[in-house]
Amino acid sequence: MKRAIVGAILLSVFLVLPVFGEGIEELARQRIAAETGLDEELIATLFVSEETAQFILTFIYIDERVFSSRLKPELLEAIMPYRNREAMLVLVTPTRESYFNPFLLTFTQDWVSYRPVGGAVRRINESFAMGTIPQGEVAAGVILLEELEPELTPLEPEGLDVHKPFTISYSGYTTSFALRAEPAVGVGIGLELGDGLLQLLLFGLLQILLLLLLGFLV
């Protein structure tokens, strides 16, 4: 019964996400940064809601700062082989049993789209693969940005440059990522007359959704 209630609550998060869009993803990013000790600029989040899947995607760029964060020692050990490479830790946290395919991720920069192929996708746990992720489980893996392949284009791209902004997409949903020289200014949700109760409810539900993810990270 408790699991069914939690599932229903998490489902409702995604029913109202289109109303607030990027504000909710920014709030999730800030919460993850606060709990893990990671710099916000290393993190991107993306909410996906469709017939066969509902989950939050979390992307963490792996650089030296990650290894001085509060991430679990076993997780840091798992990503240690990618310490000096251009790579992202990717986590999938579903609200219910959901289909996921890491090869559907797309990284776009300067009008060129790149996709992971073959060895660009590395598993941390078995769930990070093309298939179904059970409710209550977090799938974790690494995407090697340096091994992404460009889609067919008349241009001759040199490859994804992690020091320039790019977007990350999955199944039509898109978020942005940029390493900045200065800390990013947080984008608060802010309460407005007429939708304050909905925003307060959404804030509370989002915290429940993040509990599972943060329990995996720290």
C-alpha cells in the first residue's frame, strides 16, 4: 500500500512538470548540488515522461572536483577509470517501471548532434542498458563524451567540446549543460498568486522523487 501511494505521488510530479519546465529541473540540480557537495555547473537534470517511461535523468560531468565531493566511496571508485577523460556519470531514477535506452541520448553543439555508440556507453550497474528499469532502482552508467559519433551532417565536426555549452536530449526532451568560469546564478521557482499551492505541492513531491536518487549518491 505504501509503495502504491508513493508511486501515485511521484506520478503526479510529472503531470504538472510541463507547467514549470526548466524551473523544476533547476531546483532539482540545486538540491543535488547541496546534498552531494558538487558544483552546480557539473550537473544537469532532465525529466522524461511518456507512455512507457517516467524518470529523472541526472548528468554529472566527471572532473577533479567530483572526487572531493560527498559521493559514496564505492561510486567514486566506479568512476575512477574516467577521471582523466571527458565523461559524464548518468543516473536514471524512475517513478515507476520504465523503459530506458542509453543509445537514445543525443548531445548537440553548434548544430551538430552526437550519439553514443559501442564503447561510449559504460555500465556501473546492470540496469544501465537498453531495457526496463524497475521502480525503486537507480540505473547508473558513464557516457564517454570523447567517443561520441556525429550524426550525418554536411559539416566536418571536430567533436564535442566540453568547454563550450551543449544540449542533452532524450526522446524529445532537452536540457542544457555548460561549464562556466563563474558560478551559475540559481533560478528559483518563486511563488505567484494563483499557482502558489500547486508550486508548494510540486516542491514537496520533487523532494520525494530526489530521495531515491540521493540515497544512491551519498
